[in-house]
Amino acid sequence: MNDSNHVKPAPMAYDGDRPTADNPVGVMDLSLRDGQQSLFGGRGRTEDMISIAEKIDDVGFWAVEMWGGSTFDTAHRLLNEDPWDRIRSLKPCFRKTPMAMALRAQSLVGYRHYPDDVARAFVERAAANGIDIFRTFDALNDFRNFEVVFDAVKNADKHFQACICFSLTEPRMGGPVYTLEYYAEKARELASMGADSICIKDLSGLLAPYDSYALVKGIKDAVKMPVHLHSHFTSGMAPMTHLKAIEAGVDGIDTCLSAYAYRTSHPAAAPLAMALLGTNRDTGLDMAKLAEIEETLEAEILPKYRSFLDESMVSAVPPAVLSRQLPPGMIDHIESKLAQMDASDKADRVYQLLPEVRSDLGQVPLVTPIYQIVATQAINNAVYDDGDGSYKIIADQTKDLCAGRYGRTPAPVNPDLKKKALQEYGKEDAGLEERPGKSLAFELEKAAKETEGLADGLEDEILYALFPVSGKQFLKWKHGREDPPSSTIPKSLEDARNELALIDRIKSGQPVELAGQEIPEKSDNLRTFNVFVEDEYFEVGVEEIGGLPEVSYIRPGGESERIRPETPKAAPVPKPAPASPSVPAPVPSGPKAPAPSASAAAADGVALVAPMPGTIVNYAKQTGDSVSEGETVLILEAMKMENALPAPATGVIKSIDFKNGDSVAKGDILCVIG
């Protein structure tokens, strides 16, 4: 072991200013990007970041990651904020500390590969606005997907930090594919490319402490360049993993401010700084300033975001993460989608199939957006294959992966699956061998035409190119064409405190007065119930709003039945009301989709129903067009992925009741074919 890397205590205690360590650990703060994205779904607002940014600048961080990832998406879609303004607003606050972003290689800040013109323009504008460090990763560790953005970053004279996504196929490093030599070879590729530094990106927090020692040492033996470690706290191992990596000589560590740390986020900065205080690897972070920032966060900022924190999880470490060796987002994705499909009973089968599906798809890393593809396909196999592994419904994204449209997989795709996927994919593609982005047609000129009169310059056009549906909606809000929904209005600190106080009163059983509500007149729908709470008795009146209530009774023998007011036995296909936005999830797609429910069938045709909630990107067919069974009718964006929905029958499109950009709920009738 190199003595300069070993953590050695100093011969004296520090009770005042401490000298700079011989080999300090650089610390990147992720609070403003990955921290708030992990814990609060990216709802952090720029105005709250500005209020603490200058204090963060004084702490002594190596860099601060404050942009990129999914925060570009959430800023414009959920907060009515221009993502580009966030860089410009924060840049004056960080006079000493470089600003960094998370860049998904050719996927930029989105969920598909974008053409080269969009990639170059995006990086150029990010650099021009103030990003200093481009932390770049590819979901398959296919570094061909770095080529265009790497050139753009270097042309802007910025720091290119290249990531190697850490993954496992066994509980510890060393199983098939993901060996120490695999990672060392990836590091050599990045060094040959000319990267400025390397980051080991452990997005699931599954890197074990002793593996981190071997991994860091192995990479530093392979290449002579700075190595950083990014490891989520999710499994609970990250603090130990950090310390062993520091002993192995890692140059940089990622942490968050305590208020934005732990759970699915990252370890906190203060405990690490205190652990290394006075050693030859002392971080140099200002402990007093860290404490001051934490007080500000607790008192003035966190109350606004507490409603987004999942307080239902009692344990700070989800047990399923270690037992299933899966990222928490993947587990949430599976359980949410199964619930929406009314197939929660298939959960155990899905988890059994995941290793098989992952192996068939080339032992891919479980990283966004790849883990969503693996999860969605495992669900399709569990629900539609009856467990026979026939891949009856291959999702469009699975076909893209098999065809090489995401890049080269770490291991070969199962040849039988690849053949079936490419046959269904169509004659236009026999599988890509070249860099995926090279085959994509340029899109910026098209985006400019489609936003003519709405977009105000290149940054608006890039935003639209990245997110056509939500981007166009945001541009209407931004330029005053439409009023943004009330959900995008920032919550004041006073409102947040009042809300928390109300919740506390309800939890404690205290009476709550609802101001401003008039008591309505009682109607004939009122029913009276006796309610018994231990030894107390209450008489409660319950009224069904809008008409007669459903009535339940028990038949002899215990069979229950529900009686509803009689409705016409035959009715035309109803026109669906616009659905409220909901959390979208990927939908299965392929040449044959599950048949629509009986309730969706029309007397004069067959209805194509939404199998999941989502947003309509565009209709490929219009009213009056002929369509064949299995032919794509529309593109539905669900869980940030675009999915082609096929026609359930051959015929003519008789009616379409939604339009591009509309949100739809599961079961909504998207069109009728007669």
C-alpha cells in the first residue's frame, strides 16, 4: 500500500485552523442535483438553491453537482422553471467551486439517444451558461456513445469526467462479465480517449467495502489519472465503501449535505469530514460552515419538501435492495407497474425471471434507462408468457436494445431472442454495429420549424427536441400562451409550516376547522350510521354526492352483492374526459397487444384502450385511415419512454377522442376501429 494513500492520524490535535493534508480527499457535493432528485423527486427549486449556494461555495468542496440527470425534466415539467436559467442563476454564487452536471452520454438528460446535432448543441449551451465539469456515463458502458459529447466538452475547454457504471451479477464482484479486469480495461479505454478523470458510478449502492478497495486500487494501477467514487447510500454500505476506497487511494468522494443525505441518496459530508479530520487525507471542509448550512436547511427550506419524502419507509435501508441486488427505483418500477396492470400477484414470478431476462439481454448494467427495459420485459414475460420464456410480447425498447440502438451490450444478446426481436422490428434494421447516434437523422432544424413562433432561440428549441410533449407545454407557459397549473406554483415557507402544523393536529386527534366551507343542505340521499369506538358511541350522517349511493347487503350463506341503479344495456363508446396527470409507467408493445377489456368494446367497432397511464406523443393514424391489426396507431409516452401501441383489429379508424399531448388514464379509449 502506498503510504501517501493510507489514512494516517496526525501527531497533534487540531483545535483551530488546521493545515492542508498531504493527500486530501476531494469531495463533490450532490445536494442540489442527485440528493434532492433521490429524496424529493427533483422538486428542488432554483430560488431555494440560490439561498444557500454562496454558503456552499465557502465550504471547500472540490465541485458541486447542481444540474443534469432528471432535474432538467422535472424543472420544466413539474416546476414551470426553465432548466437553462438554473445554471445562469447559480453561476454567480459559485465563485470558488466548479459547477458539475450529470450527462447521460448520447442520451443527454433524456431517455433515448439523440442525434449528433442535438448532442453538440446541448453541450455547447450547457458550457456557455456555466457548467465546468461534465460527469458523463453510458448505461451500457459503451464508450462509443461518449465520442460526440466528449468532442463538444473539449471544444468548450471543460473537464470531461468519464464514468464506469458499476454492476454485478453475483453478490460480490467477480462473477460473469463484471470482473476486476473488466473495469480495468474500461478505465484504459477512457484514458486512451483523453478523459480528464474517471468516476466509478455505483448507482445502486451495491459496491461492497472490500470490493471498493480492490476496484480503486486496480483502476489506479491500470491508469494514471484521478479516480472518483459515486456510491448511493441505498444498501447502507456506502460509508464503509468510501473509507476502504480512501485507503486504496481514491482521489474524490461524493456526498450530500445531511438534510439531503442517506436513504436512496448519498452519505453525508460532515461525518466523512470528521472521520478524516487531522489525517493525511483530511478533506479540508469547513465544519462550522457545514453546520450553519444544515441549520438553514432544516429551518427554512426542508419544510417545503417534506411532503415529497417517502415517510412510509420505516427502515433507512430497504431490505429488498440487498436481498434482490436491485436498485430501489427498479423495485418501485416493478411494483407500480404490476399494480397498474392489476397483476400484483405476479411479483414473485417477475423477480424470478429478472436474472434470466437480464442474461438474455447481454448482462446489461441495471442503470437508467436500461433497468426499466429489463423490468418491463420481465413483467411482460411473467404476465403474457405463462412462464414459458417465449417472449410473446417484446417491448419496443427491448427490440431497440437487441438491435443495438442503445449500444453494445457487455455480453452477447441471446441469439434466439435477437432473431425474434429483429424480425418483429421490421426490414429496415438488421442490427446496428456502428455507434448508435451515427444513424440518427438530425433533429434541430425540425424542432425549429415545429416551434416557430413559440420558441425563443436555440435553448428553447433544444428543450423541445429533448422533450417534445412536455417541452412544448412548458414553452406555452413560459411565453404566456397558457397559464401554468396551480401545481407548479412554489410553496412558501409559511404555507409549508401551516401544512405541517395541520398534519400534526390531525395525527394527534385534535379537531381541525375547515375555514371558508359552508355546510350544505341535507338531501334525501342522507343515511345514518351508528359508529362505536371502544366504549363510545356516535351517530354519523353520510351522504352520497351526486345521486343515489351503491347499496351493499349480504345474501344468506355469506355471498355479498352490490346493487347499482340500472343503466342502459347498450351504449355508444363514451368520449373520455381528459385525465389528470399521473405517474406514467412503460407499457408493453409489440406485434400483438393484449385484447382490450370487454367494457372497452363498442357495438360499432373495437376500441384501442390505454393499457397504462401516460401521455400521447402523436397519432400515426387519423380518423378515416385504414389500419391493419398490429400496425402502430399512436405513440404513448409512459414512464418517460415512448411506446408504440398497435391496432387490436383490422379496419378503419372511426373516431379519435384525444389529441397529441393529452394525458390519459389506464383504460381510456384512444380510438375506435370499425
